[in-house]
Amino acid sequence: VCGLTVLVLGRKHMMQHSKMWNRYDILKIKQIAHCFFTDNISKDDPFLLYAALHSGNNCKFVSRDLMRDHKACLPDSATRRLFFKWQRGHQLVVPWYVPGKKVRFQVGTSSGTVSTTWDTMQLSKNTMETTWDTIATT
């Protein structure tokens, strides 16, 4: 997919068909991305952070979670600032999503969101189209 390696982290309940998760969509995602599903009772943030840190400086991760509880556990303010700086450079946020429309990513973890371009995947109901377009986020 556009020369990128994609890892999707989630919980095992996502693989069961429900109102929140369409099993067909998850199967399509598994065809185009590496997937790792944690136990339903586990915290998935540590897996996400480890995978992102281990994947190198060009890695981006998508999450609406600002990871405040993880920052609070860091031993001192210098380490918290370093984590925040790393997070600001690597985290993408999807503020909203409308089925059938392009996904818009915001870069940054504060109200001072940085404008950038990023590849997006268009999803439609019950099908996943692997058409990628570059858009400008605002």
C-alpha cells in the first residue's frame, strides 16, 4: 500500500461481527495489513507504543488517545517532554469519519495542529476499496 508497511493493532472482539465491527471489513484489512489482536481484557496502548517506537523514526501511528496516563507514569519532566515531542511527530488523529468519504488525518496532539499531506484510504459500507489518494489535512 503506497510502499508503506501497515500494522493494525486491536482487540480480538473486533474479529466478531457486531454493530461496531463488520467481520468482512476486518478480513479485507487483514489482506492489506499486518494485524495483531490483543485479548479483550488487555490494554492495547503499550502494544501500540512499543510497535511505534520499535518501527523507527519514519513510523506514524493513528490514535485519538492522547496517552496522558502513560506520560504521567514517566519519571521526570524531561522524559515527559521527550515523549510529548516524539508523540507530536509520530501520532496522527482521525477526528471524525464518514463512511464512503476520504479519511482525513490530523497531525499533532494539541490544538496547534500542523497542516500536512498524508495518504488516505477510502472505505465504503461493506467493502474496502484500496484506493489511496493524497490529500491535504487542515
